[in-house]
Amino acid sequence: MNHTTHPRRLWYAEPAAEWNEALPIGNGRLGAMIYGRTAEEKLSLNEDSVWYGGPRDRNNEDALPNLPRIRKLILEGKLREAEELAAMAMSGLPESQRHYLPLGDLLLSFAGHDLPAEDYVRELDLEHGVSRVSYRIGEVRYTRELFASYPDQALVIRITADKKRAISFKARFNRHNWRYLENTRKWGRNGLVMRGDCGGEGGSTFCAAVKADAEAGEVRTLGEYLLVNEADAVTLTLAAGTTFRHPDPGLEVKRRLDALSQMSYSELLERHIANYRSLYARVELKLPESAELSKLPTGERLALVRKGGEDAGLIADYYQFGRYLLISSSRPGSLPANLQGIWNDSFTPAWDSKYTININAQMNYWPAENANLAECHEPLFELIERMREPGRVTAKVMYGCRGFTAHHNTDIWADTAPQDTYLPASFWPMGAAWLCLHLWEHYQYTQDRYFLARAFETMKEAAVFLLDYLIEDGEGRLVTCPSVSPENSYRLPNGETGVFCAGASMDFQIIDALFQACIHSSEILEIEEEFRGELAAALKRLPKPQIGRYGQIQEWMEDYEELEPGHRHISHLFALYPGESISLEHTPELAEAARTTLERRLANGGGHTGWSRAWIINFWSRLQDGAKAYENVKALLAHSTLPNLFDNHPPFQIDGNFGGTAGITEMLLQSHGGILRLLPAVSDDWSEGSVKGLKARGGFTVAFDWESKQVQRVTVTCAVSGPCRLEAPGLGPVGFEGEAGQSYTFFK
């Protein structure tokens, strides 16, 4: 084992046999999955605003007149009647929101590829955000470099060979069985333009274009094909857009590619790498790595981990791959990362590849702040802002409440009405409240008061909805009703099962976190004293977390038996993570009950989906159990990771990648409760290492190295002036007054 940092990359000795082996590139808005095939290459393309259909008002006007009866039935324990009525009166009209679609494929057919390929390497260079494919056929070595440029908003493909005139291929667009919605036309002598209709009433139209610039040889168009013959090297640039952003995406796309054709490939590459590294290079992680393992292809290393092997280097690659994916699927100006980031090849994807906001969309952004990618958080904030107007309509029409609300899903149009009639999830009006906690989180990390002043009104509006939505129960407490504990069911003593309830533990934990955030924000900004008082009064009447018959945190107000004790959602531990109100230091009894909850879930088969396993890493980290956290990191890689390191729900769902990266960060650094804790949940297997560039709440950037699980040196850089408190094994407690822009170093 050594400390040598090997270049962070994923690499393979053969082409991808299927989509789950292909490698992703993206610039936040535009992405591709690269198969790396030799003779017949395929790039699966996505543009983040290609969604089926347009905006609709799906709010069910029968909800409000029937709400009192639904509540009465729930409080009387008549669950079946309540659920049957709600399924009709509260469901969205129609019940489904819009879904995400592929842009299509770019197919490249290469001539002179009759012999088998030798010396094949396919890689994703995480350090520079570039994918490469290299192989030899006969006497010719072919190389492709591919990247998605953020500054130039295009995909760039560079094809070279080590012999003159060796590159001949034909290119075309393809959209599977949806080709009747598009057409491809020639664009001059060296380009193709695909235009089409995303489908559905009021839907967008899209346009994609590809242009070839060749060195030597001939380029021409023929029918739906772009032909290159006997070139020395070729640069393909590809751009795409929809009417979601541009009234004439065709004009926009052509202008962009015409401008890019004035630049050399080396200039395009340089601009991309400089921009990408301005984000990626902020964080470095070194763990005890094996030089021998680092020489193996990524797929072989993953197979060894599945057999129980140790590979800290692969974990470091996985960690940085999570950061790469967030940079690639969520940038200022793009839509937020959806259930698949931006990479989806199905016209009917699982769960519509939307934004599932009862955890999955939030999990996508867990590493945004602590892994030093705060700019990547911005698309989520923009979606929250767009949700306010439709969310006000939903709050008023469905519940007769002020403020704004959302349920467990939303889409490109910021739809806030319930999705599906899936009783364990659909009628849960806490989505906006949870999302708004991301605004507070951003402030906690950045200490940006201007941001907080803008965000406060949004947070307040989500809190106002909850003030109106809460009702008084028979004991004078304020409870949510109807509600569910996403997405579990319970069993009553008489054997009856149900999902609807008056008050789920997660609801009160989210409400507590949001109300506290609003109170703190109003104090910082010195505004809204009266509103602050309203929230404080309501907080006193909220039910507190209860410990149940097994010593666990109760999932509901009553100590019901869970229908699925090993359920993938562990909603009632929200207050442990991502919340902060359960901790070892301040609530030891609840922390112990949280441990029992986790042990019961896992003993009954919990953690069987990738994102759930990632959440569990974060839970164990907050409980400062390094052995359990590491055990679940290994389980995430061994059981829920595809050959290309994508998270496997199954099917592919990107949240587990982001949750896994966040969890590894939590093992190394935690900063809730006003203290920076270094190595709070580090594993014995990571007895030595170093990390730099992690962010902590309070406006701090942290770098440190450790040996024998003892911190040797730590440097803290302060974004604002004020006190800093550190706890680090080997250093003990450290306190100092920091000045904005200054760094402070402490040695063992």
C-alpha cells in the first residue's frame, strides 16, 4: 500500500456491450453515453430539456371539499375508506406528470475495420473530463477523444489515426421507434440537422446538429448521412436545444457550431479542461492504494470487490466519479440532475426519469456543498423558484392553504400536483419543505447573506403552507393529516394494513428543520420577528421523536409494526441525516434508537437499492461508526454498482452515486452542530491518507492528512471572520478566531 496518487480514471479493455457499460460525458445540459465500439460506434445523446409534453394544471378541485372527510376518517381509524376517497379526490388530473426523453443516437460507421482490434483501451479521464477510445487495426492506431464542453455548450469528438488518409466513416442520427417525430436534413456539405417534436400537447420542439471539420480528405453529405473519406483527422462538433430555452433552437444550434468551427480542436479542448478543472481540481482524496490493483481495468477491480476484496483506490475513483457526474449533469443554466442525471436511453424510462422529491432529487445534491461544488447546486435552486407559482395553486386548490407546496415528484414544468395514485407516496405534501432546506444548507456552507436574503422568502412560503396545513389532534398537538411515511406501510393489531396516518415522524423532523432554518434566517437578517414567533409557538406543539417497543425511532406517531421492516426508505431517520437534530453529542438516547432502527432495517434485508445503501453510509457516519460506514461503502460497490460505476437501483438511478460520494465525505469530515469533526467515521482500512478542499458549514475549507487514524496536520481557510472549533484525533479540540481570506494550520 502506498500514498501514490494514480490518475483518477475509469478504464476498460473492451467496448461496452450495453448501455450500463458505456461511459458518460456531459456539460450539465448536453450529454452522451459512449460505447467505444470500433467499427460501429454509438453515442446515446441527451439534452436536459427534451421532455414529453407541455405544462398542465393537474390540480384536482375535488381535493379541498373532501379534505375534512378524509381527515375525519383517518382520525377515526377508518383507513380503507380514507384511502379509497383520497385516491379519487386527491389524485392529479391526469395522474402522471411529464417524462424525460432521449435526444437520440449519433451512429458512426468506420471503413477499414474488417480485422479485429488489438491493444484496445476505453477510458474516462476524471482529471480532465475527457473520454478516450484507442485501438489498433492492422498497421493503423485509431484514437477518439470525446468531451462535453461547458464554455462552448457542445459535444466534441476528435478522431485521429497514426497513418495519413486512414479515416473514413459515415455518420447519421437515429431515434429508434420515435423516428416518425423527427427528420434529418443536410446542412451544407459538412453538416446534418435533426429536428423533431418532443410529443404531447404543448410539448417542445428540438433540434440537434453535427458538423465535421476534416484535415485532408473529403467531407460531404448524402441523404441522411454525413460522409468523411480518407481524412488525416476529423473534429465533429454537436449541439442541441429545444424551444424550452430558445424560440428557434435550429438557429441557435447552427450559430453555435458555425462559431466553433472557427476554433482549433486544441483550443476547444483547452477551454473545456480549464473550465472543468476549475471545479473538479478543488478536492483531492488519497487513500492507501495498491499499485498492482491500479493497473487493472475498472471492471476487474469491481469484480474483486464483489468477491470481498479491498480496494481503497477504487473507492477514491468512485468518490471522484460522483463529483464528475454532478459537474457533468448540473451546471449553472442547466436543469437539475434528474433520476438519471441527464443520461437516459429510454422513451419510457423507469419512474419517468423525473425529479422524485421524497429523497432522490435531494440526494443528488448531498455532495454539492461538502464536496466543494456549490455552483452545481444552482439548477436545483432555480427549479425550487419555478415551483413556487404552481405550488401556490396546489396549496390553495387542494388544501385551502397559503404558501406553496409540492408532493413526491416534479418535472421540467415544476408541476406540484400529486404524481400517481401510489398511496404510500403520492399524497405527501412535504416535497417543497424538504427542497427548501437545500437553500438553508447552501447558506450554512457559504455564509452568503445576499443569497439568504433572496432565499428567505422561498423558505418562508414553504413554512407558511405548513402552518396552515397542520391540524390539532385530540391532545392539542399539531399534526400533518393526511400524511404517509415515504414509502412504507404499517400493520394494525387487528391485521389491517395502511399507509395514511395523522403524523409521520419524518414530517415533524422536516417541519422542525425548516421552521428552525426560518427562525435562524430571520435573526441573521433581522427581519420578520412576528413570523419568527409564530414558528416558535408551532414548534412547541409538534410531536417529538418517540422510541418504540424495539428501542427504535418510531416511524409513525403510534408504535405501529412496519409492513416491510427492511424497507428501502428509512424516512424516520431524516433527523439523523440529512437533518441534524439527532446526534451522539446532544441526543444520545435518540442516537442509540437510530442505531437500533438501522440494525433492524439491515437485519430484515434493508439497503437492497443503491440509493438506500448510500443513505445508510451517511447514517452510520453521523453515528460515528467507521466500521459500519465502510462496510456499507463496500456493499454499495459490491451489490449496487454497474460496470461503468453507475448506481444500480436497479435499474440505473444516479442518486446512489451522489449519496455515496456524500457518505465518504461524511466519514472524513462533519460540520453540523457548530464543530468541525475530522475523521469522525474513518475506517481502520483507511488508517492513513489525505484530503484537501472539503467544505464545512460556517464558511470553512479544510485540508488534512492522517496516519494511524491520527490527524498530522490540518489547514482551515476561512471565507468569513469568526470563531472556528475543531475536533481531530491526534490534535484534540482546537479553537481559534478566523479572519476572512486567511488560512490557519495546526500540527500534531
